[in-house]
Amino acid sequence: MSLAIDRLWIGLLDTLLMVGVSSFFALALGLPMAVILVVTGRGDLFPNPLLNRVLGWVVNLFRSIPFLILMVALIPFTRWIVGTTYGVWAAVVPLTLAATPFFARIAEVSLREVDKGLTEAAQAMGFHRWHIVWHVLLPEARPGIVSGFTITLVTMINASAMAGAIGAGGLGDLAYRYGYQRFDMQVMLTVIVVLVALVTVLQFCGDRLSRRLNHR
């Protein structure tokens, strides 16, 4: 029993590490991508149709590739980045590359929903264009961005379980090796319960933070 609890605890920590590191990079890369997609459109703050089209194409390309295929296709790149194709850190690379464009599109939608009248009023008052991005666009879009990031986190937990089933560690690896391969339904059900609890807590916290920001 103690061994099973230890394995479950290690699997949970590995999953949290995978998702935590990947989500940090997804936020750090995805949000700037979303801002660039919004401000470089025709008639926007920094119009650059070529950059907008190229970046949009890259985002759509990575979003269209199923995670399992992306993970396999990135094996040489993953080995070059982290020096291995097995384990938690090897899963961080494909998780990041899958989550970043996903979050970028969700954040882009939130940014585009900001009332155009606010940006036009700021321009009329003589605000610098980057000041408008920092002090109008991003603050007004925060509730939607937080909700979108919460959705991204939940999606990454699902993807991390899939990655775990093919050698990345975490709860997916535990469910596959000790549940599926050994026909131990108790392990499978325990992992499912832990994943559901983890997703529920994240969704609750994300929704609560989003509502708080919306009422400010």
C-alpha cells in the first residue's frame, strides 16, 4: 500500500512538473504571440500584414497537428534541447510547442473582444501605441486571458497523461504501466480520480480569479 501511494505521489509530482514548466513557457511565448497577432492586423496599432499572416500560419500549423504525432515528430529536436527523449523533461518540449499556439489563439480572441472605443479614445488622448497595449488592451482582456489559460492548463494535463503513456512519466505512465499492462483497475481508477480532482481544482481557481478580475 505504501509503495502504491509513493508511486502515485511521484506520478502526481511529475505531472505537475511537466505541466508547470510547459505552462510557464506557453504563457511567456503565447501571450506575446497573441498581442502581435492582434496589433499587426490591417488598420490596427502596428499594421504589418506579412508578419500577421506568417505568424498566423505558424500558429495554425502547430495547432493542427495531433499531440501524439507532434511528440514523435519532435524527437530529434527534443533530444537536441534536453539531451533525452525519455522522461519528464523530454515531455516539456512537445507540451510547450503544443500549448503555446493553442493559448495564443485563445488569448487573441480575448484581446480582440476589447472595446475598440477604448483604444481609439486612448489614441485620441495621445497615448503611445505600446502604452495602449500595456494599459488598455492587456488589462481589459485579463479575465478572458485567465479563463483561456485555465483551459490551456486542463488541456495540458490531458496531453501530459498521453505523454506519460509513451515514456514521459507522470500519472499517464503510472496508469499505463501499473494499470493497463497489469490489468489493475484500482490503479486506473485512482489515477482517473486524481486527474479529475486536479482538473477540478484548477478550473475552480481559474474561474474564481477570472470573476475577480472581471469585477475590478
